[in-house]
Amino acid sequence: GSHWGGGLFINAYDQARFGYLTLRNGRWKDRQLIPVSWLRMARTPTPVQPTYGFMNFFLNTNRKLFPEAPESAFAHIGAGTNMIYVDPENDLIIVARWVKNDALAGIVDRVLQSIKP
């Protein structure tokens, strides 16, 4: 939702599409919509907060955000807690909406456990 006077009004389907775009390094079908170099910078930890890249790129640096997930995983997290989890190693996107912030790692862990061979 776009509550509190700002933000983005988007449904779960479009959130998944955004996650897919970042999972595929800015490529949509045969078009490069976002430069790979920009996305690489967006996923670079900041010196002040190593689990944060560019705005809305929450990084799994040292597996702090999602302990059971690969360190390369990242998430886009918004108010309410709406999360788009992006996991390049598992070719996976998870959209979770309106959940408690402290439940995010558990959601990711349960999904990862469910896809293990």
C-alpha cells in the first residue's frame, strides 16, 4: 500500500515481477531494462550499514538478515512489512505481505526447507 503519504501502491503479482526483474539482473525477456552495473552497485553493502545497499536493497551480508539463506540473497522490504525475497542461488522469489518483521527469516527458512531435495 501507499500509506503514510508516500510509497508505492502495488499488488503481489507486480511485486513478484519486480523481484523477477532484479533476480534476472535487470533483464526482462530480451531487453536489458536496468543496467547490470547499477544493480551490482545497489547490492553493494554500505560502510555504515553492511546489510543495506541502495534504497530498498536489504542484503544478507554475513547471513544476518536470513541466517538459513545464501549470503547472495537480498530483499526489497517496505512498510507494513511487505517483502520481496530474491535468491539467485536458488532461482527463487518470495513475496510476503503484511507480516510481522520478525517473521521474515522464518518464512524464508520454511520455503527453503520445502525445496530441498
